[in-house]
Amino acid sequence: MADDDDVVKRIKELLENYVKPAVEMDGGAIQFKSYNDGVVNLMMQGSCSGCPHR
């Protein structure tokens, strides 16, 4: 569906421009996996231990 393609494009742009740089600054990683029926699936990795954010 064309609308879903536009949504996926925008999600990927937001991840690349805003989320990914912040996550990478803390040694983590985030990757878009899929979008289906309003649900975004991501692969997330972290490298911090003892992080105060829980």
C-alpha cells in the first residue's frame, strides 16, 4: 500500500536523523525491522552496564 510505504519512509528518516545518533552516542544500536498495522518493530542493542535509566 502506498500510504504504508510513505509511513515506513518517514519512520526510517526519523530513526536515522534523530534516534540513531542519540542511541549510538551511548554505544547502542537501533535498526528498523518492519511496520505492520501501525506497529513498528525494531532491533535494539545496548552496551551500557549500570545505566541509571531503567
